[in-house]
Amino acid sequence: MTALEEKAQVLFQDYSRRSNEALRDPAQADIDALASAFADHLVGASPAGVMGAAKDKAFGATLRKGFEAYRAMGGTRFEIVHLVAEPLDDFNAMVRADWEFDYVRPRDSAKGTIAFRNVYFVNFAGGAPKIFAWITPDEQQAMKDHGLA
């Protein structure tokens, strides 16, 4: 494993742990640490299209609202279960992260797991890895398919 791959592993292991903590216990959520995983400028792509923005002071609040929405859907666990980092050059890597989202559906207490893969692009300039782009599947459709949205 290269040094870049090891740094990516550490970044995403921490990101996964903090994401799960933010879902499970909002009082203990370290939203600032989650936000620090991201670069100052971001690009995201999904079946809904492409978005881009500067990471501003509202970014942490956006993350917090996302975890609130996941909890309202009955989310109980949100973790990366498999990770592959592929160096693209000396300062960038593509990371494939397989996530699992466990839930207990509020309306009938049915339990389930939604598995999905996100692809992230990470820059290592300045020594600290930062996520600057991601590609996600249709999360809203997956939630609907499981009766959560």
C-alpha cells in the first residue's frame, strides 16, 4: 500500500466513524471534524445533476441537517464497510467507498440495510487530505425503494 493509499484509508476510516457517531448521537457529533474532511471548493455529481460550491460557514449546518434527516428516516448505522483508494498521481486519489445504512423504519419498525457505493476524489496538497469531489448513486430513490422517503 502506498503512502497516499494509507492516508486515504485513515481519512475515510475517520470520516466513517464520525458519520456513524453523528447519526447515532447528535450531542456527541463532531460536525467540525466531519466538515474538515472537505476542501474549500466542492463538486458533487448524482443522477440529479452536478453541483458545485464553496465550503462556507453553512456547510456544517448542512451536514447536521443531513444526519437529522437520516435519523428521522430511522437510521441506526451509517458506515463504510469496504474502501479502495487508487492514486491518480502524487497528489490525488480516487476512493471507492462502499457504505451501509441500517434503519428501523418508523412507520412499522421494519429493519433493513441500504448498501451503496460513493466515489470520492481526494487531494493531498499541503499534507492534509481533502475531499474535493464525489459521485453518488440515486440516494433518494434508494430511500423510497425501502419506504423511507
